[in-house]
Amino acid sequence: MTRITLINGDGIGPEISDAVVKIIDASGLKIDWDVQTAGADVIEKEGVPLPNRVLTSIRANKVALKAPVTTPIGKGFRSVNVQLRKELDLYANLRPCKNLPNVKTKFEDVDIVVVRENTEDLYAGIERQVDDDTAESIKVITRKASERIVKFAFDYAVKNNRKEVCVVTKANIMKLSDGLFLDCFRKVSEGYPQINKREILVDNLCMQLVQNPNQFDVLVLPNLYGDIVSDLCAGLIGGLGVAQGANIGLDCAVFEPVHGSAPDIKGQNKANPTALLMSAIEMLKYIGENSYADNIEKALFKTLEKGIRTADLGGNASTSEFTDAIIREL
Ligand code: NAI
């Protein structure tokens, strides 16, 4: 039986991970879930939000499914999510954004894959208080990290029959840091003559995305732009409740939704488990369980086609009603 680390998270995390575990179980696939807790709740008992046992578990199992974990804003502990990516060197953040059946959005046939660098940039968290009225944050871009993320984007494009990879920077202003990322794109892209290359500035990209998203295929971005643009793309396909994600490294991979712990709807049986379920479907494909992944995806699509939807998508199904409907389709 495949052993997979499961981080239930907090906020809506436990509700949606329960739903996804039930759905996978109903598909007939037997998984030995290695359940690990992390976040604010474990600090009291273990002193840190991300105990070593979580990292040890993921390193051993190679694959994890992770529900969202709350990060205090402006103070408190460092994000468990950012730490996980850093500790396990999960350098590629992959966020496919594709329209789902019967989920009404402004645009049809959006099919964009956001590939975000996951380990450096302003996200490295190198900040200092210069004086009471001044704070500094350092943006770190390295050739090593930039080359491997661009290579990941092109390899993904080749493997998944995509036509174009577009690099997103602000290299006209940040000539050295974003300039280095762009330079790496130009060099690495030479090895992929079959894929179209495109370069765009991040501000122009945002405008184009909300006017004509269908022109984009695979996007590759440094960490911070990738973070913002992937939420924008999530909005194009129906919002955070349906946006899946994965953090992939050389040795292991953590699959997680784009959204956070949604404290505003915690414990109300309202949360949409689709984003975590889509992330789990990608995870099953990653471990080679394609037929189970396809069956679960079909059951999810049929449920949506029948108009059964959670409140964030304009429906009135609760988390458990939506989950049960998918299980009936299976
Ligand atoms: P959020 O994504 O949790 O919520 C934003 C809005 O979207 C809220 O109105 C929420 O109700 C709604 N929403 C999100 N997921 C939903 C779902 N599955 N179904 C229905 N509605 C959903 O973002 P927010 O409020 O900025 O962050 C809350 C906490 O989550 C913060 O502590 C943040 O740091 C953390 N976070 C954790 C992430 C992770 O674990 N990977 C990612 C993003 C945020």
C-alpha cells in the first residue's frame, strides 16, 4: 500500500482533507495515510510550528497532501508553508488553471499553467528594520534557482504538449535581479526549439490576463510575481475554491490547494474541497495511479455538471453534501 503524508492543516483544512480522504477511499484506492499535524496548534506541545517529524515523514514517503495552515500576519511564527518549501527544496510551484464544467466564469477555455519559483526572491524573508521609520527587504535571485525553474517549465511544456512558455519579469526596472532571471530564460530556452518563447512585463501580463487570458499557455515567474499572478489566474477559473497546486522538488513533492485556511468559514461545513481534491488528483497522477485519478476527476466533473456546487461557486451544497455527491458518482 502506498504511504503518503497527510497534513490536515487548520481552519477549513480538517474539513476538506476529511472530504478528500473519503473520496479517494471510495474510489477503491488504498492509501496508508501518515497523518502529521503542523501549525499554531502544535506550538504549545512541541515548541515549533513545523516539527522535524513532519519533514522526516515527507522525506520518507516522498509525497504529501497538504491542507492549508494559518500564518499569523505581520508578527508571530514564520509560515509553515514557506518553511516546508525551503527545507525540502521544493523549488517548483505548479498551478494549473483550467475551467471546470458548469463553473461560470468571465472567460471560457482558460488553460494556463503557472510555474512559480519557490525558494528565493523577496520571499526569502531577508528583512531588517533600519530605524523606526524604515524597513528593508532584500530580493535574492540566483542563476541556479532561475535556471532550474525555467528548465522545469520547459520540461513540463514538452511533457504535456504545451505550445509556449512565457517568462514574466520587471526586468526594465529591476535590471540586475529580474534581468538575471530573464537571462537564464533566454539561455535555457535555446535547448527547446519546439516550444514558442515569449517575454512579458508583469504589469502588462496582469492587464492582458483580465482582458484576454486565452492567449497564455505556460507562464514562468520569480516567486513573488508567481504568488500574485497565480491567485489572479485562480480568479479566472472560479476562485480559490477550485485552484489546485503542487510544490515539487528533486526528491519529494507536496500537493496543496492555492487557498489558505479560510478562518471566516471554518467549521461551518461550507468549504469547497475541490481545490484540495484537484491537487490530490494531480498527486495520484504523479505517483502513477492514473486510472484512479481519472475516475475521481470524472466523478467530480459529473457532480459539477449536475449543478451540485458549494456556496463559493453560487451553489447551496454543504461540504459534506458535495462530497457525498462525488462519492455517489464513483
Ligand atoms: P484564504 O484563501 O484562506 O481565504 C480567502 C477567501 O476565500 C475567504 O473569503 C475564504 O472564505 C475563501 N475561500 C478560500 N478557500 C475556500 C474554499 N476551499 N472554499 C470556499 N471558500 C474559500 O486567504 P486568507 O484569508 O488571506 O488567509 C487565511 C490564512 O491562510 C492566513 O493565515 C494565510 O497565511 C493562510 N494561507 C495558507 C496557505 C497555505 O497553507 N498554503 C496559502 C494561503 C494562505
